[in-house]
Amino acid sequence: MINNLVRLGKMSWEEFTKLSTKNRAPYLSDDSDRFVHLIYAQQFNRDNLEYIGQLATKIRMMAKSKEGSDFLSTLLSDKRAMLYFTQPSTRTFLSFMAACQILGMKVAEVRDATTSSEYKGESAEDSVRVFSSYSDLIVMRTKLKGLAERMAWLLSNSKRLVPIINAGSGKDQHPTQALLDIYTLQRSFEDINGIDGKHIVFVGDLLRGRTVRSLAFLLGNYNDVKMTFVAPDAFQIGSDILEYLDKKGIQYDLSQNFKSVIPTADAIYMTRVQDEWDNEEGESAKVDISNFWFGDEELKLLQKHAVIMHPLPRREEISTSVDQDKRAVYWRQMRNGMWVRAALIANIFAVDTEILNFSE
Amino acid sequence: MINNLVRLGKMSWEEFTKLSTKNRAPYLSDDSDRFVHLIYAQQFNRDNLEYIGQLATKIRMMAKSKEGSDFLSTLLSDKRAMLYFTQPSTRTFLSFMAACQILGMKVAEVRDATTSSEYKGESAEDSVRVFSSYSDLIVMRTKLKGLAERMAWLLSNSKRLVPIINAGSGKDQHPTQALLDIYTLQRSFEDINGIDGKHIVFVGDLLRGRTVRSLAFLLGNYNDVKMTFVAPDAFQIGSDILEYLDKKGIQYDLSQNFKSVIPTADAIYMTRVQDEWDNEEGESAKVDISNFWFGDEELKLLQKHAVIMHPLPRREEISTSVDQDKRAVYWRQMRNGMWVRAALIANIFAVDTEILNFSE
Amino acid sequence: MINNLVRLGKMSWEEFTKLSTKNRAPYLSDDSDRFVHLIYAQQFNRDNLEYIGQLATKIRMMAKSKEGSDFLSTLLSDKRAMLYFTQPSTRTFLSFMAACQILGMKVAEVRDATTSSEYKGESAEDSVRVFSSYSDLIVMRTKLKGLAERMAWLLSNSKRLVPIINAGSGKDQHPTQALLDIYTLQRSFEDINGIDGKHIVFVGDLLRGRTVRSLAFLLGNYNDVKMTFVAPDAFQIGSDILEYLDKKGIQYDLSQNFKSVIPTADAIYMTRVQDEWDNEEGESAKVDISNFWFGDEELKLLQKHAVIMHPLPRREEISTSVDQDKRAVYWRQMRNGMWVRAALIANIFAVDTEILNFSE
């Protein structure tokens, strides 16, 4: 499946890690730009974002019929995936599980945080490599910073290349989350010229949410996107993001007046307060966030074609009365995660052509 | 699969919950009386009990051959089930797992009790709805009273109907347990005119066992059944059940003389002392239950066609020497749970006709 | 599948347990020497070791192609396996999981140590028997000494024979571990006349490692094997093994000079210090083991055709710089475990002929 033209296998760990993240990215694909491993969001560009989106849509459509669904299940019926989730995330786990099942993969899991250190003195690398013995793909979520990358290098330099997908490492990268947000925007705007030229409004705790940061970065791949960051001072977006947008020449605004921004928005991306990052004093509780909630009144101000997104879980920031509105796409957004992850795995194992050629 | 004629989706939560449990039941089926959700034992009537039993028997027979088994596995190969078991029950879990596997469903699980409250401030409804994004069926066991029912309503009123099966909620309803007991009786008496007219003897802790209560209620659907409740005073059946039987005109006896009852029994339903419901003083330990045990002597008194049932686990109330007797059907009873659960799921997803029409 | 000529079902538990382990072995196979249960390493002899090895190799070759792999997946698609692992071992668990998946079995698991004692007063036998209701095979790892054997007898004497595979019980037997070590030797020497006449060198903590003891016993089935046990005095192999080798007329040496032994070795079997068996004083820390490590210098002394094995996990006893050498077969050894376990299960369910007859 995975062809021999793997660049990473020709490089020492020292050479590799001297490169910037952006420059490491090509080494994780093969010479035909197929993903071998997915470790960083920096591996995405407009071309592969569009391609994965197209593939996800085809998979989603095929899955509507039993015939299409059963065909998908034959594609990787000879492969076993290992979901190595020593850092727990039930949602990401279940989304990848479903993605693997859609393609007919057999799945095994390691979820116990103690498993990776089960044996005193064994290195994390050895431990993951043992698990790789039984499988053809490792989806990996761990607190150990850099382990996914290290395993990608190690397995690319072993007798048995097993692809690694990073499913989130600590506060760090979680590339498939950004992918599903982009796909939700692609899908929402598919009849109105795609993401180019759209106005995306981010609302809530923009400082500490990983998803907002990643999505803002990836939107840099599109033309004439405008972004507005709506948040109280204490939670406003970080200056590193703004510097990046300045450098890319992307137009943005900062605002505290949510209602004034809604009428021009094409997408509203709501977020919750990330108080798990609070210090001991619990600074979040002192911030009044109630002006940054979305309810029935805000719904009236929203354009007909616009969408409301949320990475979930939500608290009070979106009223449940909004759930029934067809512009509320946050449940669909979760489900999109499953489709893009299936598309990504199909790409890695080179069964994408079979999918795109399928017709009932 | 699930047709559009879903009554529940046309009704507000307030209207729905004003109804008695009995009157809510029809709203959980569609207009052709197919189960959409299974939440209460009150959804069962003689017709659907017989039908599920017939379907379970066909599935059981088909599963004896590789050809039949492989055919069953194709029926729901395009569906994913979520076993949401935040209240643990390994046995019920494994029984539903096997039922899903028999029909070729792909299965994912949420078993960690902390998962549902993984995110501070997220509602239980949102949490389950996220899990529903990845699946086509939710089998749900939770301590949260009424959650299964609430999710059934919520998902019937969403863009994506996902059926809910209640696999036990707290001290409350556990409808598939009652179903397997009825099926075990159907199967045991299939050559002798079915359940009508039979004498069912309940023995042990009849006050606190949920299974005895449910089965006694469901037996009300059959003609000329006689029940005897054999227990020490402290554990005798509750007066609410007796009132129900009186109202239905069902004949019953109370007894403390086990041996005198055995010779006329068609089924003996043994139960263990449910001391997990004891108060701090441990009142169960003070009750002498040894006269309500079944051993070799009791076996001699039992009719040839009669059966001994037990919901398991057992303690001393049935001697292991009885296990080898062909009238001891408690292991088969466990296995019957798997068959009726498969039949129920087949009914929900409308693959029952394909099953009943199968011939090798 | 499993034929009726099961010897164990004709014997009482008392008769059975009066026999020596060696004499019990035949009762766990059927009249055509097919395994019904696998409980002890004493069930292996040269014939069935060679046969399982041959079957494992065919499965391994078939799994290289999608066609072969998909064919294997049809063989036991009508069977469900229960992985009952109340004594944790992630690696053994995953290896059996993969083995079952290779043959298309559906898998369910019981891994929580508290599950087997979930119900106060229920016997372990009843508990496992409940789980057997839902499955066609039980792979069992438990701390309860003798439970696997007892269940094998019990289920052979029930209406529904479910095979038991012992996946390790306490400090006791772990027969499939020994099987994978033998298979790794068979495979390593397949072009040079097999295991007969080879020199196997065991290194490290030979006193407390279960794998070394089992492998030494099984090597007694081969001709003209020579063994050298290289260890500090404190960790040297037990006298019971040496007595066994003496009785079998097998040639062996004890040594503390690792380097002098390497040049004549055909296989080096490295092991880690098993300090989990230490007493409170931690006697292992007092032993200098550094002369018993394998690194670049040792590699230079090793014959071209020889192999380095390790049951893993490793600590410092093998340098990671050795990993890239083609004689380092310890990762392959893990993977071999998966192949021999699949072969064993194929043998039990009598699909071995279909496998051996397969040609693309």
C-alpha cells in the first residue's frame, strides 16, 4: 500500500529535527504527496485540504446506502488499526473508531494511561513499537510531547512502516480537529463559492482554545477571508496569531460588540471558557462572558446562509433553543470529524481512487 | 430504515410526559407497530412478545450454520451501535455486544462512568447526543433516571433519528431482561401449548428483585397463567404486584412451603437474596432462606416437562449438582438474552422480514 | 466444528486431576489429536509444534495479500471469541485480539479484575460460564490457579463445549508464549535444517523468567540441541531444569563469560532482570548484570546466520543500536506470537485444511 518513496526513511533523526516544523512536513508525505504520517497541521495546504474534503464528501454520500457502505467496508478489511489513547478523549477516540470501522478496519485499543509505563525501564518508543507489531496503523494521543513524531521517524526507518496519525498531544498539535473545522466550512459554503471571501467570526475564550488558533492558521490557505475575534479583553486572541495574519495580509478585526458583528458573518465559531487552564485563583470566574452568548435574539440577526459552529462541549454559550435551527451545524460538525478522519485514512492507504471512482 | 411515520417526533416533551407510561408506549413505535425505541416493558403486548420470540428462534436456528450466521452478519453490516453503559453491567453489556455482532453491526462503547460528566457544565443530553453522532443505535444503561426516555424524545425530534434501547436505568426499568424471561418460557413450553395455562413458581427474595416484578407484570399478557410466590415473610412479593394481578383477574398463591408447590409447577423461577438493597443493619442476614433452596431432593419432585430458571448470579439457592439436569435452563436463559436482543434490534432496523424469509 | 470424540467429556473431575500434567494432556485433544483446549505447554510435542509452525507460516504468507487476508477473515466469521483477561497483560491481550481478527472472529472482552467477583457469593466457575454463554471460544488469563483447567473440564461436560485457551495463569503456565519462541527459532532456521543441532544461549535472569524455563523444556523435543545458560550466580537457571535436561540427555553448559559463548551461538535469548519478584530488600539491585548486556561489540562476535531474541520488554540489556541489525528478531518475535495464536485457533476450529489448501 504505502509506497517505497518515503522520504523520512532516508534521513537521520538529527537532520530531521534540525528542520522547522514547516520544513519537516514534506518528509511525512511520499513523492506523490500522499500522507504517510499525519503529525502537524502544517502538513495541510489548500490542495490537500480540498482533496480530503472532496474525499470526505464522497465517503459521506456513499455511506447513505447499504451498497456504498458495504463497499467502503471492503477497502481496508485486511488492515488493523491501533487506537493508542493514553491521554483520554472519549470523543476523539470514538470518532476515529467510527472512521476506521467505515473503511472496514479491525480495531484494537490501548487506553489505559498506565499501560505505556507498564514495565519499569521500558522506553516509550519500545512500548509503542510493540503495539505496532500487531497493527497496520497507529492513531496516537499521548501526553508525551513529540512521541508521535518520534514514532513516525522510527517506524519509517524500520523494516515495517506503520503510519502514525497524531490525535492530539498535550496542549500541542491536534491536526484532525482543525481538519474537521475546515471541512465543516467547506461543506457549509459548497454552493456559495467555498471558503474564499467569507467572514468568519470567532467568539468566546479565544486565548486558550486550541481549536480557534489552529483554524485561524489554516484559514490562511484561503483567499480574501475576513476574521473577527469577539471576546472580552481577558480572553482575546493571542498576538502571535495576529502577527501571523498580518504577515499573510489577512484582514481581521477585534471586537467586544457581538451583536454588531453577527449580520455580516458567514460563520460564527462559538467557544466555551477553557477554565481547565485557570490558575488557582480561578480567574475565569471573574470575567463576565454573558455578552458573548448566542441565543434567540442573536439568531434573528444571522444571515440565512450563515452557520453556527462549536467544537463542543458547550455550556451556556449557545442556548438549546438554537439547536433546532438549520443554521446550527455543531452536531453535524462532530459527525464531519468522522468523515474527514475516514478520508485521511483512505488517503494514507491509497484507496482514495477506488472511492472516487465508485458509482452505484 | 426507520420510516418517517414516527409519532414521537410530532409531540412536545411537555405533552409527552403528561401521559401515563402505558399511554406513552405507542409513541415509541411507528405506525406499523415496529419499535423505534425500547424504553419501558409496558411497550410489550402479547402480539409483539410472540413476534420477537418467533424472530429470536429463527435467528437462533440460523446461527447454527455458517451459512445462516454469515447471512445474519450481512444484515446490519452498514450500521454502528454505541453501547453507552455508564452504569456497569458486564453481563448485559456482553449480551448486547453479542446481539449486535450477530447482525454484523460494528460496535463502539462508552463504559466509563466519568465520561458522561467528562466536561464540567455539559448536559447529559448534549453528551449522549455527541455519542449519537457516530452511531446508528444507542444501547443505554445509566443511573440517570429518565435519560433514556429523554434521549428518545430528543433524537426523534432531531435531524437524525437514532433509536435508543434502554438496557437498565437505576432501580427502574430493564425491559430486555423481562423479554428474555418470557422468551425462555415460550421456548420451554413451545411443544406444550406455550405459556397459557401454566403454573409459574417464584422463589426467594421476591420483594426486591426487579426481574420477578417485571416478569409477573408481563405474564399478565397470557391466559390462565397461575403464579405462586414462595418466600419468607420478609421477602414476600410487594402488594402493588398483587393488586395488579387482582385487577387482571390472574390467579395466584402465596406460600412458605416450597416442596408442596414443586409438583404442580411448570416453571420454577429461583432468585438470590438482593442484599445490595439492605440498610446498614444488613437485615437479610437475619432471614433464614435455606428452606427456599433447590437441590437434589427438590429435583425429584419436579415434573418431567418443567424447567428451573434463575436470572443469575446464583449463590447457594441452586445446588451445582442440579446444573447437569436437562430441566435446568438457567445457562440457556442467559443465552436467550442474546437471541431476543438480536431479534429486537432486527425489528427496529426492519430486517426481520429478510430473516423470516431466509431458507438454506 | 469441534467433533464429538472429546475424551475429557467422559471423565470425572476426580479421575482427571489424579493424573500427572503430562498424562492429562491427551484429554485436552480429540481423537484426531486436534487441540480442544490449550492449557499446558506439556500438550506440545514435536509433531504438533511443527504443524502449528507450518500453519502459522502459511497464515503469515496469506496475510501479505488482500486476497489471502480476506479469505482468512471468512474462516471464523461466524464465531465469537471472549478475551477474559482479569489478570492484565496488554501485550498478550492485543496479540490474541489480532489473532482472532485475522481469522474474522468477532471479539468481546472482560478485562476488569473486579468483574469476576462482581457478585458477592458467585463462584468463579459460574462467572466464566456466564461469559461462555455469549461466545464460542474463551481465551483466559487469570490469577486463579487452575481455573482455566477447571473450566475446560466443566465446559467439556456441559451441553455446549466452548474451548479454553490458557493465556497465562499467575506464575504458572503460559503455553502460547513458549509456542511463539519455538516458532521464532523454527522460522529463523528454516533454511538451515531447523532447530535440530542448534546452540541456544540464554542470558540474564534465568532463575525467575518463566519464558526461559518453558522454552528450555520445549527444546527437549528436538535432536542434538545444545544450551548454554549465561548468568551471574544469583540469577542462574534452576536445578529442576538441569535435572530435566540431564534426564533427557540434552547437552548444556553454565557460563558467566558471555563473550566467549557468542561465536558459537545460533540464537541468543536475552532476558531482563525480573525484579518484580524481588523481596523487600530488592536483591536484584545488588547484582552486577552489565557483563550480560548485548551491544555493538557483542554484535561483531555473532555468526551471520544467528539471531538475537528477547521476550520484551527490554531495559538496558540490548542496546538500541542493535535494533537495526537484521539478526535482531525481537520485534518479529512479538509479531510471531500473533501468527502462532492464529494458527492455534485455526487448529482448534478445524479450519486448518482450508488454510493449507489455499492458493491464490
